[in-house]
Amino acid sequence: MNNTFSIAIHGGAGTLVKGMMTPELEARYRADLKDALDQGYKILETGRSAVDAVEKAVQVLEDSPLFNAGKGSVFTATESHEMDASIMDGKTLNAGAVSLITGIKNPVALARDVMEKSEHVFLAGEGAMQFAKELDYKLENSNYFYDKFRHNQWLEIKDTDHFQLDHSTKKDSKFGTVGAVACDQNGNIAAATSTGGMTNKKWGRVGDSPMIGAGNYANNKTCAISCTGSGEFFIRGVVAYDVACLMEHKNMSVGEASEEVINKRILELGGDGGLIAVDTKGNIAMPFNTEGMYRASKTSIGKETVSIYK
């Protein structure tokens, strides 16, 4: 016990240019980030697990219409919503993930149920929905997920072959993912990630968010990680595991390994984005190679940040 405990969260990275957002909207983003941070931190403070903390923080972000996950999910080519989420426990290496689900208010909760109440790690589409039904999940109707801004985004490009990474008007393209990583008082770590994917995506496209080792990973030997970025590249770079691997085999710190992957290795592939990471001593890293990343962190030794820009 008495480990330094800490939590970090993100709400997506991308071309977040200072001055593009109204002060009111920026204040709303900061408030929702702080709310998620505080609720996750409170769980750690009371001695509960890192898994509980990351699930709670991600649920708060899923419930905010500002982020592309849960309530704020973007529209697909067929004007529906397809959401993905994953969660991993660094102590046991147990993990749960869901993809291509609709109508679920908090996809991260379903991912945790896959981890704890099924023999599997990853359920997708109809099967994942069947599993949710068996657990008596209430399905929200499409009105719950309707957001005017998101719908207008989709109307601009529907019936074309374009897809968009979340918030983009060309000046403001953002990779819409939310995530949390935490280290609890026992030195156990966990990670959770959730997303609504890409505006106007088709053919059941799945990004890195629900893929263990790509967009989400946790291992008490090294670190817990949640990624946000151009998913195709993060999958090909096995980014989350790559950071853990550099720590395990090259003895890098969480900060060094995260920097190496985000500011060198993923750029060499042509991908951009960022990640949040924590090690079992409560050290946090939040590197990104874009102009901004919605992010926040809080540690038991009194450091707290809520940031958007570089």
C-alpha cells in the first residue's frame, strides 16, 4: 500500500488549433475532462481498483456529447452509430473488448462484462449485442445518440466515399477516442478506451481502440496505455504493446518509451495521434504529435493538469 496512485484521461488528439474554439466550448471541454478525472480519482482515493477507476472515468466521457464515444458518437455511412471499447487489467492481464455495437449507453461497461462474465476477450457486432441482451442491458434509441453537430458533419459528406476522423472541418480534425489509465494504491494498473469511430465509415470498419495491444494495453510489468490517433497506423504499429515492449526489453522509462513510439516510430509509418500511459509507480506520460490532445491527469502527490493544446 501507500503507492503513489494516479490517473490520466484523454478525449482525443488532432488538429486542435488555439483560437479555433469559442471560449465557451473550450470551458465545456475542460469542465467535462475535469469531471471525468475527479470521478476516477475519487475511486482510487477510496482504495478501490485501477480497473474501477478507468471504467468510471471513461463512462463520464461517454456520457458527454462533446466526445466521440457513447452519447457523442459520430454517424456511419448508414446514419447509425457503431461503437467500440476495451478494458484491460494489468495485474491479471485479463481484458475485454467490444466492437460494432449500437444502442449501448456505456460501451466500456460491456467491455468489462466481456472480461469478467464471459470466457472471451473480444465480441463484435450481433454477437456482442446478443451478450448484452443476455445481461439485460437497456438499449437506448437513436435519439439518445443524436447530436446536431455530429449529424451536420455527416450530412456534409454522406453519399460520398469520404470519411472523417471525428471533429474535422479541415482546420479541426480530431481523432475521436476517449480513454483512461490508472495506478491504484496497491500498484496495480489498468487501461480503458472507447470510441464512436469515423464519420461516414462503412463496411464495419474497426479502429485500434478495441484491439488489445494496439489501442489499449495494461501489464503490471510495464505500463497501462490508451491511444488516440489514426487507428489504421496504430494497429499496424501495435502501438500500445510497442511502448510496453520498449520498457520491458530496453529498460526505458514510461516517458522515454511513449516518446519513442509517438514521436518517432508511428511517424515513420505516417500515422499521427497520441497516447496516455502510467507505470506501477504512478508516473504518467501523455505525448502526442498533433497540435493538441484533450487530456488531464492527477496524482496523489498533488499534481493535477487539464490541457488541450501543446
